[in-house]
Amino acid sequence: MGNEPPAPHSTRPVHPSRRRLLGSAALTGGFAAVLAAAGSSRAETPAAPTDPVDRPVPGADAAHGTTWSPEEFGAVGDGRTDDTGALQAAVDAVRDAGSGTVELREGAVYLVSSVDIQHGLTLEGHGARILRPPHHPQGVRTLTTQHRPARTAEQHASAIVLRDLTVDGAIHEQGAFRDYEQEQSSLIFLNGQRDGPYRQVVRISGVTVQNSVSDGIHLWTATDATITDLRGVDCFRGGLTITGGDNRVRVDGYRGSGEFTGAHIDIELDTLSNGRFHGDFEIRDAIVEDGPHTRPTDIECGDGGRAVLENCAFRSGFTMMGLNGTIRVTDCELHGKDGDEGLVPRVVHRGDDVVFTRCDFRAHGTRVGTPRSEILAGVRIQQTYSFDAAALFNPRKVVFDRCTFSPAPAEGTNDGGEPVVGVWVAGSRPSDGQVVVRGCSFGQGLDHAVDLTLGGHLVLEGTNRIDSRIGFRVGSLPPGDSRHRIEENGSLTPGEHTVEMWQRGG
């Protein structure tokens, strides 16, 4: 156990969890200036990094020449007999051979506490299930590389392949977990060599992670992961959680649902690798359904990193943050959520060079007739904290290009609380950066298209269709106050429900 990596979230006192910090900020109302995004407003996908540590090894894969089964080492697969030793023995046979395949039996249920896995392993599930025993110890992962990360170029070039299996954490038999009592008990934990040139190369396909008191899949530092057709159900901390630096992850197909699931996709970089929190992520075809305890999807690329999201639907809110990085969100459906994570968790949260293209934003929140204490918005642009003090003074842009904004059905307006708006700029100076609205549509049922009462620099381009009751709401400024700057470079088209295009006050 001496070479075990530190607990992935052990650095929280230095860089606190946003899921917890946002909740406390919402209660205190302590929101600071707008932080907007960097560089170009074009919506093309930014190029991947060229740093060698960020490049995968071409053709990295596991060999398939030698095959073992847990049954050869005494596994029963009935869901009652402890098969941990047998599965570990099969995996160790692959390690001793250098590479190979462990094939699980179709229809089998293997009761497994914890198994160390390594480079060169293909775990072929054939639809089998790996089940966690009741009363599982905190901090013990079911499938883990924490004791066997890739440490050489040869190991780097030999992938771990996990395919066609279910890993089940038996959440109802594990005791208390809702206060993060078991947050280190991931079902699958993958990491490479921290602060080194070699990654843990991983290929995951057709895997379901479910019923976890912690994460479904947790990627820590230095992983190069390609994930297709992942399903996460009732994973309390997240179906897919990424917390360390120097990760490169491609996701093509994710389905998230369940009562207990946290953020589903939670990219929250809080551990340095090679001196940075950098990450490079592409996520396509991800659908996250809302649930009674589902938290917002959390995307952070960090330290000049990159995040690309395409054709996704995040129906439980979202939080996005890039420290001097790039975030591109294209053809996505983005919902808000009102709850204990903060009343408007859909936040462009210190995003540098953030561009939303053809996205559909829907403001959710308290139902009609219930007073609200916060504005409900399709997007709130705000800052609550930063890892990089220098970045706070680096003016950037947040761009909305051909996006639509509307309230969710039955939200209603003017119900005794704050208004429902498309974009809320939650406090800024014009020098802090621009919010660019280009060719967007703000639908009937919104109180305001854009709320700028706390300040900011708004740039209007192209033809923006305004069908909200009020178009733009800006504050009443005392003499000499220059917190607001508005550039109307294009035309505004009012709809039949628009009462007033510009409103000052508040």
C-alpha cells in the first residue's frame, strides 16, 4: 500500500469543491465579477494540444493472444460466493504474461471486493456483472490501477480495455453515503504516473456503472481514455469523474439517470500533474437526465486546457470553467435546475474563450406561485473563486452564437420572486470582458432577454429576435458610473409580446 496515490480529493482544503462552494455562495449571495472568455468568437473546434505529454500513443492497445477466465482459478459467479481472489488471479496471469484477456462468463455475477488491474489487460465482460459485497470498506475501489499505474514507455503503449460489462456497487447495502462518507470508494479507478511522461491508456466500451456510493468511473492523473457507450445509473458522486491534471479523455456516448446520481459527468481538476491542472476533453452524444438528487454537469479544462462538447443534453444544469483555456459547446440542450446546489447552477464559471453555438438554453426553477430569492436564467455568468489570481484580470469573451433561450414549461413569470431571464450577467465592469450575443432568439415567457443590472460589457451582433416582455434590463447609474457598456452592432427584432426593449432600474 506504500505506493498508493493520495486520495484524489485530498487537496480540497487548497482548492475546495465547486459543488460545495457554489452551494454556500448561493446562500450568502456573495457573487463577484463577471469572468468572461478568451480569444476568438468563432465556433470551430480548437486544435488539440501539441505537448508530447498530451498525445496518445498511436495504436496503443492490449494484446489478445492469451486468454484466461476467473473460473479457471475457482470463481463461481453466482453473486453470493466471494470471487475476488479468483478474478485477481486471472488478472495476475495476464500481468505475468505481459498482456492478454480475461473473459467473464455470460450471465455470471461475480462478487468482488477489490482487484488490481494493469496495462495490457483486456477484460471482456460478455454482459457479466461484477457486484460489490455488502458493507464494503471506505476507500477501497472495485477495479483499480492505483497500485499498478503505467510507469514505462512499454506499459504506456499497452492499453487497458474494459468491454461489455456491468460494475454494480450495491448502494443500498453500503450504509450512509449522502454526506460523502464513502466518497473514495469508486467502482473503477484509473490513473497513470503522476508528474511523469507516461499515461495510463484506457479503452472502455459498452460498460455500465451503477449503484455506487461514490463514482462510477474515476480518472485521476495522466490518463488517456477513450470511452464509448458508457451508462451511469445511481452513482452518487458521478457516473464519470475526472479530478487530476494531464488527462486526455474522449467520450462518445453517455447515458446518465437515476435517483442518487451526483453530477453524472464531473470534471473537477484539483490535483496537479506535471505542474498543472491541464485537461483536454471531447464529449459527444451525452444525455444526462434530471433526478431528485442530480447535480449539475461540471466541466473544467484548467491551465490552458480544452473542452469540446457536441450534441449533448444536460437536463440537470451545468457549470463550466476554463482557466486560460477554450470551451466550445455546439448543438447542445442545456437546462437549468433550482435546488440545494444554488438557485441558478447553469454558470459559465470563469470560462476563458467560451463559445456556445446553436445551443438551446432552458431556464428551470421554482414553479408558478412560489416566491423565489434569485433570478432564474438560461445562463448566469459569474465568478466565485479562481485558482489563478492573474487570470482574474485577463479580459475575455463569452459568445452565444445562434442560440435560443426560453423558460421551461410551467415556469411562469412574475410569481412574486425574481424574474426569469435568458442571460444574467451577475456583476462586472466593462473591462472584465465581453458577453457577445449574435443571432440569438429569446422566447415568450422570459421576463428579460439579458439582465445587466449589476454591470457588464454587452455586444449585440447580427439579428437577435426578442420575444421576451423586456428586451434588456440595465441598472440606473449614478453620475460618473461606467459599469455598463453596450455595443449594438446589429439589429434587434422585437416580437409581438415585447413591451419594452430597454429598461433601466434595479
